[in-house]
Amino acid sequence: MLYSFILETVIFVGIGALILILARALPKVEDETTAGHLRRGRMNGVFKKIPLDKIDDSLNLVFHKILRKIRIVIMKADNAVTKKLKNVREDANKKSGGSGLPI
């Protein structure tokens, strides 16, 4: 039960990350013909006041920081696994009298 929850969570986080990467990769196109067809009203003025460039820059910065922290966590996990493998290899060498697993 717990494993299926963890698996589903990992899958949905992966799908979310994939959608985020694809959305960021799409070019930002401003089409003048569709802009002329928009209703000129109060909502149009409100949306023009939103600083999308600043929001995009801040999201890029946050995304960069998150990726760096994930990279550090992965590197720490890799170091822990490497140390554990080294200890297992040394234990095997001690038990077999030095003719254990090759390095």
C-alpha cells in the first residue's frame, strides 16, 4: 500500500516536471493579430499590468536553486552508497583472507 503511494507520487512528480520543462521550452510568441481581437476591457488592462518578465526571471532563479540543491542531495547519496560498497568490499576481503572481490 505504501509502496504504491510512493510509486504514484514519483510518477506524478515526474509528469509534472516533464510538463514544466516542456512549457518552459515553448517559444514565447506574441501574435499581433490575436491581440487585436481581444476584448478591450477592464480585464485586459489588469493582465497587461502583470510583470510576466519579472515573474519568469524569479521562477528561473528558484528553479535553478532547486536543481542545485537536488544535485547536492544526489551527490551526497552517491557518496554514501560508494562508502557502503567500499565497506562491503573490505568486509568480504577480510572474511575471505584477502582474495575477495576485485577492486
